[in-house]
Amino acid sequence: MSALELQVYELFIKRFNEEEAKIVIQYFEQKAEEKTQQKKDLFLIKDDKVDLIDRINKAKVETIIWIVGTGIIQFLLSILAKRFL
């Protein structure tokens, strides 16, 4: 327990009995944990960033392959069209 937690606990004991003070402290700890989890869900963590960068790079490579492949097919079709038409 930190010094601040101890001070808050002592204040609660003055106002409430020990059992009630523990319940109030547990409530605040639970609320703080819930808030932390909510914020954690909102922000990207390092693993999420790495995964996102990998997916972007994979999408770039796939896009380049499609563009080059389409260009080659168009080139071959234009050569075939000139020969047979």
C-alpha cells in the first residue's frame, strides 16, 4: 500500500468502521482498474502497431503484384491482338 493509499485508508477509518473503509477502497481500486482497461482497449498497444504495419506492408506488396501482373497481361494481349488482327 502506498503512502497516499494509507492516508486515504486512515481518513476512511475515521469516518467509517474498518470494514466499510475496506469496501470503499476496493470500490475505488475496481473503478481504477476498469478505467485502465477501457483506455487500454482504446489505444493501440505495441503488438497492435506491429500487426498493423505488417498488414499494410503485405497489402502494398499484393497491390504492386496485381498492378505489374495486369500490366504484363495487357502487354501480352496487345501483342497477340496485333498478330491476329
